[in-house]
Amino acid sequence: MLIIVLNCSPKRLDMDWRWWHRARDKGVLCSIIPDAHSTAQLQYLHCSILQARNGRLRKQDVVNTFSLEKLTDFLAK
């Protein structure tokens, strides 16, 4: 299984939101990371959440939403 990072920094949004639904349909998961270098930059998370929504990602497509048990099982595979 492939996981692609959705970087929250507005200077570094790695994949255009228009491609996320295609990646999702192929089984690719997303991990949203803040890439914050200060507490003020934690607000960048909002930008990435909007990117994920625009890309039609669902809760089950984002590994950050997995329960600890589900994430542990996933990583064990």
C-alpha cells in the first residue's frame, strides 16, 4: 500500500488536489502533515484539509484518522 504525504506548507503542497481522487481510486492513502516550524504554522493544517476535501478524500483515505489499533495493524502489514 502506498501513502502519499499531503504537506501543509502553502509553499509546498506536493500534489495538486485535482489528482487526489485518482490516487484514492487506485488505493493510495494520504497522510496529512503540518510541516510546522513554529506553533503559528500549525494553522497550515486547515489548508491541507481543504486540499483533501477538494480532492474528494474520505476519512478512510487519510491515515491520520485511523484508530491506534487500525494504524498498528496497517503498519504491521
